Amino acid sequence: SSKKSKSTGKKSMDDTKREERNMREKERSLRISQQINELRELLSTGGVVVPKGTKSSVLTEAANYIRVLQQHQYRSEMDRYQLVQQMQRIGAGALGSNAAAAIRHVASQNG
């Protein structure tokens, strides 16, 4: 129950503290909502459609999207590793001296 001082008509310390706490909570809630909306927009630019709705659905889709990106990164790293291995074999003469020279030339041109 709200307590007001009868002599001055001013709010009690409890009322002031409660209002300050409520204001901080509103600000925190607003920041979280803004960040969720930003996350929804980022997902949208990545091709993930997140319908307006619960914050938890945005977080779930974000986690799923991060997992997909991690899988793509892993596959890209494996593809790169395999290409480097193949180039090293070719460069070492596995397909003949002409192929080795061509690979070394291309490698020198492309860093």
C-alpha cells in the first residue's frame, strides 16, 4: 500500500524508491526490446524471416542461424584445406612438370 506523509503531502521514501526501481526496469525492458528488434532486422538481412511475435522466437532463430553459419565456416575451411593439399601435390609435380610450373606461376601471381 502506498504511504504518503500526512503533514507535507510528499511521497514517502518507499514510494520514491519503488518509482525509481520501476523506471529502471522500464528502461531495461525497452533496451532489450530494441536489441531484439535489431537482431530480428539482422536475421532478415541474412534471409531469415522472423515473424513479429515473441522475443524467444527471435532468439531461437538467431541461435539456429549462428549454427548454420558455423557449419558453413567449417565446410569452407575444409574445402580450403583440401584445395591447398591438391595445389601442393600438383606443385610438387604429381601431374607433371608443366602442371607444376603452371600452379607455381598462378600461386605467385595470387599471393
